Amino acid sequence: MYILCGPLLHHHDIAMYLTVDNRKTYAYTANRAFDASKPTVAFIHGAAHDHSVWSLQSRFFAYHGWNALAIDLPGHGKSHAPAFTAIEDAAVWIARLLDEAGATRAALVGHSMGALIALECASRYPSRISRIALIGCGVPMPVSAPLLNGSKANDHAAFDMINVYSHSAAAQMGGNRTPGMWMMGSGMRLLERSAPGVLHADFTACNSYSAGLAAAKSLRCPVLMILGKRDLMTPVTLAKALVSELANVRVVTL
């Protein structure tokens, strides 16, 4: 179902509200109605994030011949709770969301937790997923005790740690080349608007996911991995085992 939602960059947006597992689910479509004749790409966000992190990427694809679905996972953004605590459950849910959207086949782009979901989904549904892009991904993806404990207690210190670890020193100082963009402030507001317990559910899912290497070994679709050389949340070293199991992979390190 498409509806007009609130203003974004001074215009109204066509978005898609779907019912998946009897829960209201939101997907940002970059002001484009779904067209079954076009290829589809679904963007899957990371822990305590939502569709808004993909605003530029989804618009680019939507205006270049694709159906773009920037998804709010359950419990995130405008999608109804509860949040998943297992990557496997989220991967199955993605397939059901594609069914509801009318996409028989899709490419998946995932960041961090979303990358694990994309990996697992592609492994489970090889005929449905044409290719995947994994951003800031490693297998396993352990979460430190301070972050797990802080998120369980809904301690704001967990947000502080994530925000510091997720931005380079230059980003923390400012001087962004995009006028008006404040990386630290935007990152903190994004985390703060997540509901209590969501970050802990997401971290639990990442920390407990143990099937990643087996999923990677079974994949035959093309995989693009985009890694950050100075990424502290998901260091490049965590990607080595995953890369070694992928049959058709291209690695880009920024």
C-alpha cells in the first residue's frame, strides 16, 4: 500500500506500508511507486537505525531504474514491534516482506546487523536474491560486554560508545563536505529515537549469530563487501574469514 507521508526535503514522499506477519511495516521508496517490471533493491539498516540512513542511496537507485525499498525492521522507525533477537528470524522476515511488496527477486544491501541479515537471507533463498552488498560486515560479529550490558540497561552510555566508535576523528571534529551535515549529532539523534530495548535486541542478534560462515560458503550470487580501514565497530580483520568462504566476492576497502 502506498500513502503520502510527511515532508522530506520540502516535498511529499510516496512510501510503502506493508503488513508482514500481522505487523505494520514501513519501507521508504524514494518517491517512486513499486513497478514489478523493474529490478528491486532492498536496503537493510544496522542496529538501532532505520530507513533514513539509506536516504541518498535509495534515491539514487530509485531515480536510475530500480525499485528501492529502504526498510524499517520490526521495532525500528515506523515499523511495529517487537524487534528480532535472531538474525535467522529477520532473514526469513525479509523474504516475506519481498513477497508482500510484490518483488519475486531482489538485490540486498545491508549495513552491519543488516549485512548479516542480507547474508543469511541470500543463503536461504538463492532463487530470490540476485546479489548482495555487505557494508561493515564481519563473521562472527561479537558485541563487547560493556555495549551488551549498557544496551540491556538502556544506558545512554551505550549510545555514546557507538557514536564515538562509529565516526573517525575528522568526523568528530566537524568540517563535513556536505553543508549542514553534522555526523555526530545526526548519529546520536538516530540512536536516541530508537525504542527502549531495541538496541539490546539487535546486539543480541549480532552476538549470537553463528551460521554466517556456513551461509557464506553456500552462496553463489555476487557479493560486494565494503569495509572501512579504520572501522572500530566492525574491524576489517573480522571480514577475513567471511571473504575466504565467498565464491564470488569483490572487496572494497575505504
